[in-house]
Amino acid sequence: MRSLQEGLEETLTLHRLGVFALLGRSLKTTNCIESINAGAEERCGRIDYWKNSSQRQRWLAASLLDIEPRLNKIAGHIHLSRLRDAIAIELNLKPLTEIYNQAA
């Protein structure tokens, strides 16, 4: 029941944006983000003292670069541009594909 409730809002958003069939398998849960957060926590979690936020950002960037080769591609990743454009339309922004087509 909790798993269903966790992914319900994301699933409904994907349906509203019209991309559930393309990207729903990967984006209806937060597992891909939780995996990244767990990897970063594993590498930076025991550090108790940060001199400044710049140091924290460098450590996080280094840990993300270390994690990246072990991440799987999102199922349907070739359709992420459609998601980007659907979000732009939802927010009343001009889709990037429209901007690229005008420049060409």
C-alpha cells in the first residue's frame, strides 16, 4: 500500500503530461533518485566537518562522477526530450525543440 501511495503522484503527473507510456516504467517511482542519494551518502556520509559549501559541492560532484558508470539508463531515455517539452508546455514556457527549429 505504501509503495502504491509513494508513486501515485508521479504516475498521475506522467499521465497528465502524456508521457507515461514512454517513461512511466522508470519514472513512476523515486528509486532512480534514491539510488543516487544512497551512493552519495555512502561516499560522503561519514564526513563530519565541511570547511565551506564549496568543499561540500566538490565532494558531491566527485561522488556523483564515481557513481555514474554504475547507473543504469532510464528505460525510454530517448524520449526524455518529450518529457522536457511537455513540462515546458505545462509551465507555459516555449519548448526547446521549438527554439531549435526556429534557429535552423
